[in-house]
Amino acid sequence: MIEAYQKILQQASNKKVENKKFLDRLKKQKPNGIDQLFQQLNDEVFEEVDCLKCANCCATTGPMLLNKDIDRMAKTQQLRPATFTEKYLRIDEDGDYVFKAMPCPFLGADKYCGIYDDRPNACRAYPHLHQRNMLQKMTITYHNSLICPAVAKAIEKLKTHFDFG
């Protein structure tokens, strides 16, 4: 990860309490147009952040894998789903399939995904800034701000739109 992104994540870590309070307050206020604002901020921050210079999500955070994800990835690896599961996956404390270890076994040294076209749905949607019902996703947005520089930047930009005094 490049130094500029490390700095953004360090700043987000330093502002954990402030950001958590801000997002909790935002959720309670229920401002109109918040999904559209998040979409706009998503577009803005990804003009500034290049995932291929970061890949912190792939290095640190394993996605929850659905059966259809496992089937798709197993096919890509020319494995039976049971063999793929045995080789790469474990069941976590919530009963979900996740990778046995991080970084993701399909993350290349060049930060490219070795199964990009067949990656899990959770990876496709990450970091979840462009979805609907964003107010219901404030907890995951907060957590993602400590992993993804784009989310950290989006929260800082979001703060300029709201003055909670």
C-alpha cells in the first residue's frame, strides 16, 4: 500500500470515536437523499483512490462466501466445490464460509485479483458506498473506513455536508 493511503487510514484510526459518533448521528437524523450523496462521494473518492495501489481489503478482510460464490470460484480453479472448500475455506464463528487465511489466496503480488471475473459477491460490492439504504449500513461503513482509504475519504467529505454542531 502506498504511503498516502497508509496516512489516510492512520488519520481514520485517529478519528475513530469522532467518525463513529458522526455516523451514528447521521443514522438518527435520516437525511433525505443520503443514498445519492453516498453514490456521488463514491464516484469522487474513486477518482482519487486506486484500488490496485492498495488492496488492503484483500490483504486483511475476508469476504463471507455464498454457495454460488464457492461454486463459481471452484469452477475457475477446476476443482469440485468440496475440494475447493477443503483447500481454501473454513467456517467462521457465525457459521459462514470464509478464507482460511489472509491475504486472500487469489491476491497477486501485483495487487491484481487472480479470479477477478469470478470473485465473490462481497468483493464485487466492496466497499459498499454505492448501495441503497446506506443508513442501514453505517456500522459496516465505519469498519470499512479503517480498511479502505476511499471510505475514509468519503466520511471526511460527508462531514462537510452536515453540521451536527
